[in-house]
Amino acid sequence: MTDFAQRTIDLARQNVAEGGRPFATVIIQGGQVLAESANKVAQTNDPTAHAEILAIREACMKLGTEDLVDATIYVMAHPCPMCLGSLYYCSPKEVVFLITRESYERYYLDDRKYFEVSSFYDEFAKSWDQRRLPMRYEPRDDAVDVYRLWNDRNGGRRRSTDVPSS
């Protein structure tokens, strides 16, 4: 049996050795690696190139679906908010993380202008107009027409996908 946790650690270690950040993701389905990636933010200057995002994208493209309900996803660390949202959206069977932020924060810190890992999750509970990130609501009546069009083209179904329940 393959040790997928160790594979995740090895992928993260290799990424650090190559100048990247200490994060990796391995997606398993049917006992086999479906997709894997290290964090590529430093290498690509793409702030969305987190390991989870890249691996989820690859896995979904291989399967031709937007869900991973039969997959187990190994991630190096407890996911950041962006990755956590992506994990919720693809609905895997299970997510396994190998280290907490509290365990690695004395060695690695990734704080930004509006983002500190230690407090960012609190931002989600706030109303949009109370968040640190400056946001402005600019209502447009014709914006809802796009959603009406989508609904009409999809037979009046409000759901975007039918994800099988586990």
C-alpha cells in the first residue's frame, strides 16, 4: 500500500528544494494517485497557484467533472481559506491534512496586506462592508438577467450541478 501522506510530504520537500513553498496536495481515487501538485505561487507569480487548487483542477479535468466525491485529498497543511473553499466546492470524500498552522507558524508565515492566516477566518463571519478588504456594492438591475438566462437555459433548475451524496 502506498503511503500517500509521505508522498505529499516528499512532494512539498522537493518543491522547497527547487525554490518553492512548503505545500503539496495528492488526490487519491480508487487507491491510485489521480492528481498531485506542489504549491507553484513562487515559481509562477500566480497567487492562486496553491497546491490544492492545481491538483483539484487537474483531477477534475481528468475526470471530466467538477466534483471529487469519491476522492481522498491529502494536503500538507490545514488549507487556507481559498483552498478550503475549493475543497468544499469539489466535495471530496475526505481531506487529510498533515500539519496545523500552529505547528508550522514559527517556521513559516504568509501574511499580506489584508490577510493574516491567524485571523483571516474571522473575516468570513463579518458582513461584506465590515471586512478589512475594501469592498463596494454597486447594484445593477441587469446583473440578475444573467442568472435568469442561466436558469432559463437549464430548465428552471436553481442548482448548478447534481453532486452525488455520500
